[in-house]
Amino acid sequence: MIRLTGLLYVIRNMSTQYLASVKDPWFNELQGDEDDQIEILADTYHEAREAFFSTLTNGLAGATYTGTNLYIGVGFGRQGIRNWDEVERDLAIWCDMNDKRHGGNWIFMTHGDPEYFKDDVGIKSIASVAQYVQNRGIPVVCLQSHFAYAEPGDPNWPNYASAVLFGLGKYNTVKGMSECCYGGRVTNDPGNGQLVEATGEISFPDEALMLQRFGPDRVRLLDGLGGLFIAGGGDTTRSQAEMYHMGSRETDMYSPAISLEGNASTLASLYIAQHPRVVALKAEARENQQ
């Protein structure tokens, strides 16, 4: 495991030809309680962010970041996915298209979901999507908030990940109490019948993707986003889909996942046009017209 950051990481990377992988992942280490972790991030996050980007560009086993080959997956997490066979077929189509587009040189990103369980039995989820991609030989990296910090071997570690960047998380307010905001817009829910209000802030993973700048050229990751794969999802996913401009790229794919309880996602009616089979049929029709 590589926990070094900044210049030390670059020197180690150059001298040993270290490549981050599932077996030997890169991550920025946080220690102690939450106050300690916040203090560590205040002192080291900038270097950690640059080391993470250096990993993407020249320290990742299986792919090299080119500025246009980063893809993101979001969707049902702990709600689970009941119709996994259908989602898996859709995902295979999407991955095949990405392989063809980049010659297999692309990177998949999640927000660090670990494997989820129900009654001590593993369930299919967005983590299963990431695991499927990783099993194809495509490296997976993550952006995750400090309050979900974990290390390899911990049940909350994303076992599919080759690199994880932890940053300062944000909190929603629900009935005056703070709750972790794992993705999307930060909200205030008075809990008294009033509408839930967006505070204007966004979660760490989305802030890092949309607003922060990486590398010597100050790259914004969203600008070079290759595409999205969305498998169902709730309010958080819907918020992220809007922020990531879902549907603005031909490579954006929506799979109508159903939760374990049998609930369809509210995103289905919005993004069914980005369903992989629909997109594949459209692409085939365009080829036939040429």
C-alpha cells in the first residue's frame, strides 16, 4: 500500500516504478478521530490531490489518464439492485463501447461505495458495477469523504479500487441534526413539512470533480469526462446526474435498475433515452445510414 503524498510520492514513483493496483492501492492516509482527520487534511490535502492526479497520469496499473478517458458510475448503493442480470448486460455494452473508443485505455471512477450487505449476505449495487469493470482489467479510482475513511482490509474499503483520494466531507442538516452528505448537493431539511433546501454547497466527491483543479495544468476533471453509467439511484444520484450534465454526451448510459424492494428509480423517466440498448440501436442506425 502506498500512502505517501506530494513530492515524496513522486520520488518513490519514479525510483521504483510503482503502479497503483487493487493489490497495492494508493490512498492518502488519515489517522485518529474526526478532528485529527480534519487537521491532517488541512495540512496535506493539496499534496494528496496532486499525488492522486500523478497516479492517474503515470502511476496507475492498467491505464493512463489522457484527459478524455475518465468515466464515472453512480446509482443504487445500500438500496441494492434486484435486476442485476439486466444491469450487467447494459454495462457490458457500455464497457465494450469504451474499450473500442480508447483501445482499453480508460479509467472508471466511483465515490467509494464498499460492498453492501443485507442479513449478512452481499447484495448487488453500484459497487458491483465497479467490480465488474475492474474484473475486465479496467482500473477503478475513487473520490471519498473523510467520514467514510477506510484502509485496505477494512469492510468499508472499496475492494475494487486502485486509488482513493479522501477529502473533507460535507454535512446535510436534517431536523437540526447533521448527517453525512455522501454525494450531490448539501441540503437543509427542516423536517416540519417545509421544502428541503439546497445550501449552495456540494459534497466533497462532486466538489473535487467539478470545481477543484489538478496537476500543473490545473485540470478540472469534469471538463474531460468521457461519460457516465447510471444504475438506478435515488435523490443523491439524481442530483449528481444533473450536475454532471447527464445526457450531454453520447457515451452517457442509463440502466433502469430496480432496488431490492422492487422500487424503480425516479431517474428512469428522465434518462431512458440514455439506456445502453437504446443508444446501441441509435448507433447501429447511424452506421447503416452511412
